[in-house]
Amino acid sequence: MNEENLSILSLILNASVLVQMVMGILLIASVVSWVMIVQRSLFLGAAQRGFREFEDTFWSGIDLNNLYHDLTAQAKEDGGGDGIENVFRAGFREFNRLAQTDKADPDAVMEGTDRAMRVALSREDEKLSTNLPFLASVASVSPYIGLFGTVWGIMNSFRGLAMVQQATLATVAPGISEALIATAMGLFAAIPAVIAYNRYAAQVEVINGNYETFADEFSSILHRQVHSR
Amino acid sequence: MKDLTSYSAGILCSTVIHVAVVAALLINWAPESKKVMVQPKYIEAKLVELAPKKKPVAKKPAKPTVDAAKKKREQDKRRAADRKKAEAKRLATLKEKQRKEREEKEKRQREAAEQRKRIEAELEQAFAEEQAQINAREDEQVANSYMQMIRQRLTDNWNRPPSARRDMETLIEIRLVPTGRIVGVNVLQSSGDQAFDRSVEQAAFKAEQFEELQQLETRLFEKHFRTVKVAFSPEDLRL
């Protein structure tokens, strides 16, 4: 109680167990959310770059069969391809299979191809938005957790205040100070998470839109092919 | 594979960011908890040097040379002898006088030196006394501030029983060791209410140790804090 050393470290070390737990949770949340932020940033960047490159090669007039074989070989090497290539491969594979069967109905072929691409698209969507729910939870929950720690700490320090006769500011100030650290940590964890979530959600939207546009275009090419036979 | 590398990059970045933030906080949050102890005000007294003024030593007058005149004539001789005698006498008296004067002067000088020494000694003594007084006052002030601290701490730790009344007073004696730890508590003068006395004793035991006393000089501690007497009375109660 006496000999106050108000460095932030001693404040944290002297805090009550519950407040320390809250701080620990917030620290972990912050660390993990930063891991997610960096990972997502790299992943989405790579996805966008990959899409641009693929579009360039796709519209360069390359033979689709060759492209398909190249991409399949590459995917086997990498152990599962990424992004828009998967959509293309799924659609093309399904189209070839259906088209090779005898007396294939063009509409049925197109239907099958579209379905296969839809599945691939939804898989890609899933991949793009992994971890984003976690960021959203950290963003919305960690201020409350911090607030809880603060309220608890202030509650305790006021309880302590009630027990002493000569109540001075110095008897409650350290308690309140230590309690407020919890809120600060909550905000520290929440702010980057909010920003990252908003940014990445928008980015995922854009990439998904790109994928869908491509899928439609590809589908129209295949449609032309299947009906021109 | 790709996922793994991007995750490890994320982990690295996150760790670096958090370590940097924590380090910045720990460095910038230098605790500003300098203990403010009462700084006693005192007037600086300086001993003014009483430089002994050197009196220029009087030069001894040169001995008048005796004119030795030789006259052929007896009369002249006698006269000369007379003159000589008179001269010698005069010289002797002169010498005597000079000697006396010198002696007197020396005596005066000795006396003056003695007096100066006496004055200096007196001044020194006065200065020492004053210094001692200042020291004592300073000590008193420091002791008082520590005493105040002890009293405050005891009062903070004091839980008054419901039976406490305003006119009660308990005088306790606390025995301390130089680390500031309380090694014993005696009730010197009971208030008449056992619960009240006990609460006072409890307050002292709860205070346990006054670490600030470690900063105190041993001399001061021995003088003022070996045993401390504190009176407790609930002055703020309206009962």
C-alpha cells in the first residue's frame, strides 16, 4: 500500500488477479490479431497479384488446353492451387468431361460447368475470408473486456477506500491507474483489428467480384464453344 | 506451404510490434516518485577571517657613532673626556630608553595577539554553538517529519472499534529496530476500553515496518526512534 512505485510494470504486477487475467487475455488477443492482420495482408495481396497475372495470361490468346495442363502441373507441384486458377481448372475440367461424352446436351454441359465453377468460387471465397471473423470479434469484444477489467479494478479500489479512515486521493489513485491500463490494452487490441477488418472485408469483396466476373466471362466463352459445334 | 510462411511472417511481425510497444512503455514511464523530505532552511554562516594586521616592525635607530677626538691639550682632553663621559651617559640612557620602548612594544604586541586569539576562540565557540543549534533544529525537523509519517501510517492502519468514544486516549510505546521493523508494542496508558486498546495495538502490528527509517542516520534513529510513543484518540468521532 505504501512505497508507491508507479511504473507501468509494477502497476501491472500489483494488479488483482482478475485484472491481470483480463490484461493477459487482451495481450493474447492483440498478438493473435496482429498475426492475422499480417497474414491476411500477405494472402490478399498475393491473391490480387495472382488474379492479375492469371488474367493477363488468359487473355493473351493462349490455348486453353495448354493453360489448363500448365496450371494442373503447377498445382500438383504446389499441393493445391490458389485463387482464380482453381475456378478456371474446375470449370474447364468439368466442361471437357461433359463435352467428351456422346450426345451431350449443350445446356447440360453449361449447367454442369457453371455448377463446378460456383463450387470452386465458394471455396475460394472461404479461403479469402478465413480469420476475418476472428478480427471482427477482437475488434468488437476487446474494448468490453478491457472495460470489465477497469470496472473491476475501480470497484476494488473504492472498496479499499471505504476501509481506511483518512481517505486521500493517493489511496485510490494507484488502483484506478492500474485498472485503466486494462481499458488502454483493450483499445490497443481493438483499434488495429477494426481497421484491418474493414479494410480486408472490402478487399475480399473486390477480389470475389473479380473472380465472379471472370467466371462469367469464361462461362460465356465455353458457352460459345459448346453451341458452335 | 504458402500459408505456413505467411503465418510465420505474421507471428514475427506481431511479436516485434508488441515487444516494441511494451519496451517503449516501460522506458517512457519512468516513475516520478522522488521522495520529498523536509528540507530545513538554514542561514549559512561563514567565519570571517580575522587577518592579523602586520605592524611594520620599527627599525632600530642606527647607533650614533662616537666621535673620538684627540686633543693635545689636557683641558681639551679633560673636556673631551667629560664630553665623552656625558656622551656615553647620554648614550646609555638612550639605549636604556630604546630597550624599554622595544620591550613595551613587544608586550603590547603580545597582548594584542593574545586578545585577537581570545576573540577568535570566542567567535569559534559561538560559531560551533550556533552550528550545533542549527544541527539540532535540523535533526528535530527531520525527526518530526518521520514522526509525522509514522503517525500517519499508524492512523491509516487503525480500525476503530464501535466502542470508541471521543474522550478515549491510548498511549502506546513502539520499539523499533534500525530497519524500521516494529519489534514490540506496549500500552503505556490504557484508555479503559480493552477493545480500543487492542485496536491500537493491532494498528501498530499492521504497520509492521517503516522502511523509510532505513534512510535515517543511526545517530538520529538512536536518539528519536528506538522507542516511539504515540497517542491515539478518535478526535473526529461525534460520539
